[in-house]
Amino acid sequence: MKKLSIFSTLVLVAFMLTGCDDDVISGKGTEKDPYTIATPKQLQQLAKEVNNGSDKAGLYYKLTDNINLNGFQSGNEWTPIGGQSRPFCGIFDGCGFVISKLYFDIDGDHAGLFGMVKDGTVKNVGVIDSEVRAKGEVGGIVGHLDGSGKIENCYYLGNVDGNPNDRGLNVGGIVGYVDGSGKVSQCYAAGGRISGASNIGGIAGWINTNGSVSNCIAINSKIELLKNASYNAGRVAVPPNNVNTPNTSSTLSNNAAWSGMKVYSKPAVSGTVTGVHNDRHGKDASTAQIRTAAFFDTYLTDPIWTKENGRLPGFNGNTEKMSDHVPSN
């Protein structure tokens, strides 16, 4: 048997080390030198650490590449980052990258890409081509936002469902439940269906008294109450005390929704609704407006956003395909 040359040995060792380090997150966790995440295994590693009790308070994370979670499908679903007893408390910056194929159907609540964020921030990330379902407190980006937590410059393309036979409460395209003084701003959701038993919204399910949703757009095909005909649903969100009149506080402000979206209640069917910028349904936006880049300038003002006529906004020079349920002009 031939002996390996020194060069061949070094190449082999380097290959072995690279394979072993696929789940290792590099960086120092500071604002100037954040922990970097570029692979599904590294994102999963963050989830493991948070779910094992490391809340990451004051620590910074950033994405450095797009991530496809196709490996976490039926039978091996994604485990959300953080939960009710062990929330994520750090700062997660997607840096304009996109996470695709997020999938879970779990017998639990506080579910999303992040299960629960408390006093932390999730920003600048898109989640596309995804399907999520849980008992309740479920959203495309975050299940439960608490304390002074923030969700900024995010979008979600996919379905979100709360199980109507097991709670099914607080379901939103971006976030299920905004608690404390949590703030959601400059976000949009453009999936097909947002459904559950009660407190269902295109952006947020339920907003507590001191929480807020502003500068957001809901472009979902339908909001569906699957259990009762109560009024706990909205194209944008369900406000504190379930009040339907325009909100005079800062809870809901400068939000819009596609006018073709349907809001269904069973056994009653309400269908098409209208609204204004500071109520549960948001200001009406026509199909022609949704297909115009300039429309989004009123809501998505951060420089990270890119808009293009006939397409949905994206980040850093990229845009997304317009949702199939939004007809062409």
C-alpha cells in the first residue's frame, strides 16, 4: 500500500475538518463580529442551544447565505428557535438573505422560524415556499413576540395554520401573538391561507395593549376562522380588546391589505371586507397597486428593500415572484 504524501494528508485532514465543522457557528457574538450562520446545520445548532436554555441575550447573529431547509420535512420537521420557557433574546439579522422550505406540523405552540422572541430582534430576513402548523401562537417568522421584542423588515410567503381542534389561537402571517411592548414594522406576508380557531390575522394574530404593528402589508389570499363566527379575525391583525373601530393609539398604524383577500368565518361567511390604515383590516390596496413598485414605498422604506413592478419586494437587488392568487392587471 502506498503511503500518503504530506500534501494528500493535509488535503484529507482539511476535508474531514470541514465536514465536522458544518454545524459550528463562527464569530464572537458582538455587534462588530457577530456569530455567522450559512448552513441549515448551523441554524439548527442555534435552535438547539436556545432550546437547551441559552437565551443569547445581547448576542448578535447574522446570516451570510440563503438557507434551504428542505431536509426538515415530514417526519423530520423544523424545531422552532426558542419557546415559552426558553425564548430567544438576542439579535438575529438576516442581512437580506432568504430561508426557504420551512416546514413543521407540531403538537405544540409558540411556533415559527422562531418560537418565542423576548426582548430580542429578528430583522432583514425572508421566509419563502413554506408551510407551518401548530396548536397556537404560530407565525411565519415568530410564534410569540414578547417584552420589548422587535420584528423588522421581514416577509413570509406560505400558509400558516393553527389547529382548530386544539386551541388554534393567535395565528398570523408574520407573528402569532404580539405581547408586552413588542413591535412589528415594515413587514409583509403574501402566502395563501392564514387559518385557525380565533385571533387570526394576515400579519399578526393578536396584539396586546402595548404592542404595535405598523407599515405592514398583508397580501394573503384568505383569512379563515375554522371554528366559530366571532369577529376575532382581521386582514392585518386583531387589536386589543377585539375593538373593530380604527385604533387611536399606536397599536395599528399605516398598514394596508390587498382588497381581494377574503375573510371567512364559519358557519357565517363574511368574504370581502374593507378597512383603513389603522384598523384590523388595513387600508384597501387594489390589485393594480399591489403590482406597482411605487405602492410599497409608503410602507417599506428601509434601504434594504428592492421593489419591481409586477413582483413582490425582496432584499438587496432581488425581488420575489408575485403570488399566484393576485391576478394580472
